[in-house]
Amino acid sequence: MKINGWKGYLVLSIFLVSFIVLLWVFDPQNLWFQLIGTLLFAATCSLSVVHMFRLKKKLNDVPFLIRKGDFSITERRPIRIKGNDLSFRFNFTEQHKYNSPDNPDKNLKNQVNKLLGLSTLDIHRNSVRVGWRHIQDNRFMLYAYIYCDFELEIVELQEVKTWEKFHVAIESFKDVTSIWILGDDTTYIDNIGVECKWVVFPYFGGTVPAPHDMYFDIKMKY
């Protein structure tokens, strides 16, 4: 059995403490098993805490990495911003290309991937993210990718080319939600009615995982 990260150790700890409680209820005289269960519980809890605090803490720990066959970046601790805005600079490189005219996978061609954004604790209820798609050759499209009370809205923002730097500002207030592509007057303005405070990291998909390793060297300010 493969234990994946601190969450895996935490789940195992919960299972073990349940096992210990059942032993106390149904076999209170079996102190040997209770001792072994307690020691295993303490060990897995300790591993979970140690693993969690070893994870990268800061947004500026870049580049983010999505491995081939994965949707999400390698594990990071969640980050809650103090203010109401997140800005970042980025440019696509050759490694972010994946579409070609002879590619038969329509799901891969049509899906909108995500760069960065802000969310409540339930990302599919309320969130605001910058999406992206490789069109072909050196062309990429940027999108506003918004969930408002579980309703998804995807709006085209701007086309950019390989190595073309762009600067994005995302604002999330109770009465206004906006995405600005600075320098080009490209904006998305709406009101999803809540403040989004949790940073949402890069995600590939959709339905099709990353066809190869992709690094996202995103320069951020929050």
C-alpha cells in the first residue's frame, strides 16, 4: 500500500484510533493490542505532522510542477491571502505546448487548464481563476474561469504567444470580482457575492492529464 503525503498518514491515523477505540469497547482486557495500536497511532500522527511542515510554505517557491499523467502540482500547503488581490507575471514556453493539427484527442484540444486563482474552501462553489489553452504552434488563449454558486462561466480574455510575458491581477471583494490583464486593458468584471481568500495552484485539465512534465515559473505578489 502506497501512502501519499501527509493526508495519507492522517487518514491512516484516523483508522488506527478507530481501531483502538473498538478494542477498548469490545476487548478491554487485551492491553497488548491496545499498546501496539497506540504506538502505531502516535507514529503515523508524527509522520503526518512532520511531512506537512516539510512542504513548501510560500507562494514564491517556484516553479510549480505538474508531472506527466497528473492533473495537480506536486503537493503544497494551502495558503490564505490577507488582502483581496493576487497578481502574477508569467509567460508560456515550448514545454507548455501540447496541441498539433494531427492530434485526435478532442478532449485535450478543448479543455481549459488553469494557472492561478482565488477560491473559497469549496473551489467548485465560488472561485475565480485564470484558465489557459494551447491553440496550436505558438498561440495560447487566456480565459476567466469562474464558479459562482456552483455555476461555471468561461470567458475568453486574450491570446498570447510563446515567451510573451503578461501580468495578471485578480481581485475578489464581496461586491466585485475581477481579472485584469495589465497593459492590454483586457478585463473580466463580475460579482460572485463572496470574498475568495484561498490561493488555487496550477491545474492541468479538465479530463485529460498532462501529456508531459510542465513547469510553471510564476512570479507572484499578494
